Amino acid sequence: MYSESRRYKKNDWWDLVAVIEQELERSKSYETYFYIADELKWRIVDSISEGANFKIRNKAKELHRHFLENCIELEELTEVQKNDINSLFDLILTSKKETF
């Protein structure tokens, strides 16, 4: 699904926050949530700052809640799609301390 490079990689944090809001206003599809969650995952992976991780995790919690409440395709998702996006959210929202 994610064959090309990251869509939002070049955006700094505050631009990304604005883009997330714009994307969610434009579309509440599974694909929109997946791409945003995937970018947040990569931001966690690339991050070396605990403060940055905190911001990313807060945005991910907000996105996860929004996904569960507003995704127009939620009932039609396959088990694979559900597992994929839930795995992304689990990875982002699990603290480093909990992974060891």
C-alpha cells in the first residue's frame, strides 16, 4: 500500500499538524488515517527527543480516537486492514519502557 516514499516527510512538525487537519477534513477514509499513522510511526522511529515523542504520541492518540469515531469505512475493513492500522497505533502509543 505504501509503495512510494513518505508523503509528509518534508513537513516540519507544525506543518504536519496543519496537513493532518486538512487531510481529515478532506477525507475520513481508511487510507487517509493509515498514511497519517504511518508518518507518525516514522516520526517516532526517527525521533531522539523525549519531548518530540510526547508530541507525536499525543497526536497519535487524538488520531486513533478520531479514526474510531469517524472513519467512514470502519465497518467494511478487512481483518488485515484492522490489524495493520492497529499495529501502527500500538507501535506509536507503546512507550519505549514498555517495549523492553
